[in-house]
Amino acid sequence: MRDDICTIPVSEIFEKKDGCPICRMRDTIEERMTDYILGDAMMEPDVRIETNKTGFCEYHYGKMMSRRGRLQLALMLQTHINEINSGIFKKKLFNSDRKKGESAKQISDTCFICTKIEWGLSRMIDTVYRCYESERDFRDMFNGQPMFCLPHYERLLNGVSKKDMRRYGSEFAENLNRITAAYSGALYEDLSKYCAMYDYRSKEGADWGSSRDAVERTVAFLNGRSYDPDK
Ligand SMILES: [Zn+2]
Ligand SMILES: [Zn+2]
């Protein structure tokens, strides 16, 4: 499998100012991986060997089920199930219940797409630190972001190494804190307004302002996934 499926130039991601940039990175890799799995990956035996072992998580099975290309998915599932049948359920010596349970857990706990996203994301986040340390334009793009979701705020903040960001490490953390605190503060205001709009004393026809989608935006901030009621 080509590595460039899981990596995108970080400046491309940070040029936009729309939601959390790390979520954008993840979504881009995720889209590419899903297309790849339901397309070219069928022809690549090394990918099939891996997907046969790991399978996918609930979220990514759902994503693939919502796409076209059922035959590709069926072919992949066929060899995955075959591997499960011969690895777990076939009668053989020394295949204790404990061993069967462990093998089943291993499959349930692993997802090919999640693993690849994680691989690509950790590389790209290292590049974010490197670019922040060395490029002024990138610092401006980063500092101008409208938000970071809480999981990615945590990841960026905890991943900073003082060694790799000698000069700009504290400026990086300051901006990350400033942007995330401001966004979280604004969410509180919008949620308060939202709740007040339900109050029987609130005036009919009062303006919702930016509070209308406060619940959706708060959930997206807290878990790093947009809530889409149609999915
Ligand atoms: Zn995020
Ligand atoms: Zn997954």
C-alpha cells in the first residue's frame, strides 16, 4: 500500500478555517482509506492479508456499508470470515477456549482503517510541530484556526516535546489554549441561550442567534466527530 494515501501536506489542511484542523486531517485520510479499501485494495494481496487478520471497527463497517461497492465488501468479508473460521473455530489440538477467546478479542479490538488513520495522523502531527517551529506562515495559519476539538486539543498539547520545539513550544501551547478556551467559552454562552429559548418566559419569535446548533457543535467539540442525524 502506498504511504501517501495516509498523508496529506499539513499546510493544505491548515489553509482552511473551518472546524478542527486535526479532525479535517482524520476525515481526509478516512475518506481516502475507505475509497481505497472498496477499490484498489482488492488487487493488493498484502492489504488483504492484513484486513483478513484485523477486520474493521463498528464505525468503519458502517461507513463502508453506506457506500456503493457491496461486492468488494463481500469479497473482503468472505476471506476475513474464512480466516476466523480456520483460526478460531476449526477443531485442532491446543485450541483452548481461552485461546479462542483471545483470538476473537484480537479481531474485535482491531480495525484496519483506524490503524492506518492513526499511523498517518501521528506523522502529520509531528509535521505540525516541526512546521510551527520553523515556518512563520504556518504559525500564522495555526494561530488563525477557529477551534480545536477537545480530544485533538489534548493530543496536540500532550504531544509537544520541549526538545523539538525549543523556540516556539510555549507560543504553540499559548495559542492552542487561547483558541480552545475561547471556543469552549462561546459554547457555554450559546448553550445558555439555547436553554433560555425553551423557557416559558422567553418571548415568542425571539432570535436564536448562533445558539440554534449549540448542542450539535458542543457534541462535536467534545468527541471530535460531527453529529449528522442523517447517518
Ligand atoms: Zn478534532
Ligand atoms: Zn475503525
